[in-house]
Amino acid sequence: MAALRNSGLEQDTLVIFLSDHGMPFPFAKSSVYDNGLRTPMIMKWKNSVW
């Protein structure tokens, strides 16, 4: 974010952070159990608070 701010591109950039669960263990990735549903996702767009 600091690099985007310093280059003047912060207001013209959509930043998306997301993750995966890794290996498909039972009751985790690709399931509808809690461990399969909880993945991080953060999005930042113009004038949003970071």
C-alpha cells in the first residue's frame, strides 16, 4: 500500500487479498464445514479506509 501511495496509483488500483486452504484434508477444503468456509478475503477500493 505504501508503494502504491508513493507512486500515486493508490486511487486507481483495486487491491485484493485472498487465500486458499492448502491441501484438501477431510472436513476442510472443498467442504461446507466451518474449516472449508473460513478463508480470508480483503478488498480495498477508492477512498476506503485501510
